[in-house]
Amino acid sequence: MRVSLNWVKKYVDLPKEITNKQLSYDLTMRTVEVEDVIDTSLKFHDIIVGEILEVNKHPDADKLKVCMVNIGEESPVQIVCGGSNLYVGEKVVISKPGAEVYWHGEGDLVKIKETKMRGVSSYGMICGATEVYLEDYFPPKDESEIVDLSEVDCKPGDNIADIIGMNDTVLEIDNKSLTNRPDLWGHYGIARELSAIYKVPLKELEIIKPDKNIKKYNIEIKDNIVTAEAGVSLIYLANLCMNNNLNGLAFAGGIPGMVGASTAMNAGAYKEDMASIVKEVKVVTPELEVIRLTNKDLNYSYRNSFLKEHKDYICTEVTLEMSYLDKDKIKETMTSRKKRRIDTQPLDKPSAGSVFRNPEGLSAGKLIEDAGLKGYKIGGAEISTKHANFIVNTGDTTYEDILELIDYTNKKIKEIYNIDLILEQEIIR
């Protein structure tokens, strides 16, 4: 488990003389094992905010500019840059001499030095997002674009770690040492423990009550046409349709997802899927236009669709075309399938559901079971002994354990059957 000390300090004022090293030691000796202490700001050392004062042509290079930049020190500095979006007054990211960056976002880290570029002295570097770990914060339009901080509340000389909230210390805590202390799973639990260790007051945990005026997700039923916003629970919608004598979502009574995501990945079970009932969807395009796509436009296939392949299209609403059937018959089907899931799937243990798609005409679970992998473990991740297409958490599983077990399973199936299993789950790496 990872714990942010910035978050912990919201609940307890730690003694100022306590270093991170001492805190780690005290926690390890008295409560839980701290495996690592990570300073998230280290990689941003010598990476600061600058403000461009002048942009001049380079005397010997058409694509380079010579900039005078205020970096919050006594005198401005001169930096040569090939950025495509440089202008006077722009606040930019500056890597000072000594900073480490990815040159043009590629290769190994390079230490910045004062240098000359085509005969012109250059102090440091005006950076693009991929060069200084900022592509998730400021996605670049092209490789020559530098980060523009002009809309960000910052001033020359500010460290970038402070600007993006990466000025933190993170404690890596061994999950096994938490096994018998469920009260410590979370920042408030660790804060309470530190309060006891250092005999300092624990602040009361703020209870946030939902605003009664928060708009609920819209669901509209008109005859056999059901329109639901993307954030609606698929299980909730399946039960709502059942109670209104509308058939088509009985397969979804046990799929723990949202309508939008289920539509995008063409979720299904028992040889039924979303493709068979989706009439149209409302989406926001990459150009921020709101349009509607028909079932045909979605180009559905097994566990796939246009939306899954084009993640820059954002689904906001789904319209389903259902058929009429007595709710008692639908309920009978859903109850029967629920019992089957309980009997055949490891619902008593944490998992993310089926891991792999079924190859055409085959069962992924059967292939994995026949390969002798049922019960195989890496760390705390285990291939379920009840259903081999599930990876379950046995109590202390890490993200890395699960990824490693997925890769191992895929490798073994390829070796034995020459079949490439395709992930059914969406994994953020």
C-alpha cells in the first residue's frame, strides 16, 4: 500500500523534528513494515518556471530562437530553443544545468549543461511535456510544442513539483504487515497510528454528505426504448428494465460496470451482448462536437466497437431498443444465471472478472485449466481454482503480481496451443 504523507498531514500535525527516515523507522518498529520512502519531487530537481522576456531569431539557424528568460533569479538567462509556440510573456518549463530530462522525450535521461547551440550560448533548456514527465498534465499537440504554463497559477523560479502537486513523500507499506490491521487500510488509519506513536492530537475525519441537489443520472423509458446516461450502473438498469417488462439486459444482471463502458467494450454473457440492443449513442468527438452514432456506426464485434478503438470519443448517453416480456420470466432467467455464477465463479474473492476473451469456438477458462494453471500463483495473485479465467486476490496482491500472472498465462497458452489470448479487461499501465 502507498501512503501520501501530504494526505496524512491533513489529519495529524507531526512533530517538526521528525525526519521521513525516522518516521519510517518508527512505523516499522511499532506497527507496519515500511519497505520504501519515495520523494516524488526528486525527479523535478532544478526544473522550474520561467517567463520569456524576449524571442529573437538565431543568427545561424532558421528553426531556432534565442530567448531571454526570467527564472526568478537576479538576472535573466539566455536559452536557445526550437519550440514552435514561443512568445513574449509566456510562462514555460525551464530545466536548469544539473536537471535530468529525456531529450526530445526519448532514450535515457540526459543531464542538462550550459552549452552553445550553433555558436550561441544557452543556459538550460525550455522543455516540452515529454521531456520532463508532464505529458499527462499538458498533452502536446506535436513534438516541437513546449509546455505553456501561462494559464497556471505560478511565477518564475517556482519548482514544477510544487506546481503539479508532486512535492510529496510516499511510504511504500508491505501489505502482509496489514493483514491483521484492517483499520490501517487508508490514510486516516495511518494518521491515527502516527498520532498514537508521537502523542499528538488526531483531527476529526470530515464526513462529507452528498448534496441532495446533485443531479442524478437520467434514465428515460418510452415504450420499448430505454435511454440512459453513460454513468448508470448496468446491473441497476438491467433490474429496472426487468421491472418494466423489458427484455434484453437479462445477461447483464451480474456485470459490475457502467452503461457507457459496457456499450464501448460490447459487454456480454450467455451468448448475448450490448450490440444486440444498442440503438444509438450520444458522444462528444475529439473536436468537442456532440453527435449520435447508430448501431451500424459502432462497428460492433466480439468485445469490441468503434468506441473502444477510438477512446477520444466520449460516450455520454446510450439508447437501447428492448423487447417486451413478462417480468416474472425475465426474473426467472436472471435468478437462474445468478445461481450459475455463484456456483461456477469465485465471487467470494476480489477479482476484476473474466481476464481473457474466449477465442473463437473455444473457452479461455478451459484452455487455462487444461494447461494445468488452475491455482497457479504469483505473489498474492492466483488463477482461481473455481474458474481458470479469473485472477483473484488472495489477500496481499499487487498490481505488478496481476500483470505478471496475466503475461505468464498468455505465454504458456501460446507455448502449448499456439493461441494468443486477448485481454477482456482494460488495464492502465
